[in-house]
Amino acid sequence: MSLERVLKTLQSFGFAKRDAEVYVYLAKKGHQKPLEIASALKIRRHHLLRILKNLQAKGIVTVIHEQSTYFSAIAFEKTLDLLIKTNIEQAKSIKETKQELLSNWRNMTKQNST
């Protein structure tokens, strides 16, 4: 699978382009300091820190506190499993509320047409 395909796949799961790039960089390079990541990907440090927080919130990047702070990505296979599980749960939730949502929609559109 090409790098572009991996990035597109992550974006299809809701990643911003830069989030996907940072994740892939960490997954390939191992644990890195923020300055190393920012320099390699040409991202401003404050923007990078927001991206890293987003990725931590998704559970696919961890922070390692030693003498310096490092960030590390979980394995790509585990990331895909986590993303698939999340999307299945979201689809299930939508399916469970489908009839209620359709009923609400019909009521809204009926009120607007009268």
C-alpha cells in the first residue's frame, strides 16, 4: 500500500490530512520529540501540539515522559482495528435511532410545509 493510499484511508476515517501525516510519521519512525516531528514535517510547533492532542484523544498516539517528552504511535494494524470498531459502533448507533430520526424529520418537514 502506498503512502498516499494510507493517508487517504486515514482521512476517510475522519483524520485531517496533517493528523494522518503525523500519525504515519510516528508509526514509521518510532518515538520522537515534538521538535523532530515539526522539523521533519514542516509543521509549526503549536499546530503540531494540537495535532498530537487530537491523536492522543483518538487513542493512537501516546506520550512518553523521560528526560524529554516523546510521542509514539500505536501499530498501524491496531489503529485500523480501533478505527473499524469505532465506525461500526457509530453505524450501529445511527441504525438504532434511524426510525426516531426519520419520524422527527417528517414532523419537521411537515411543519415547514404548512
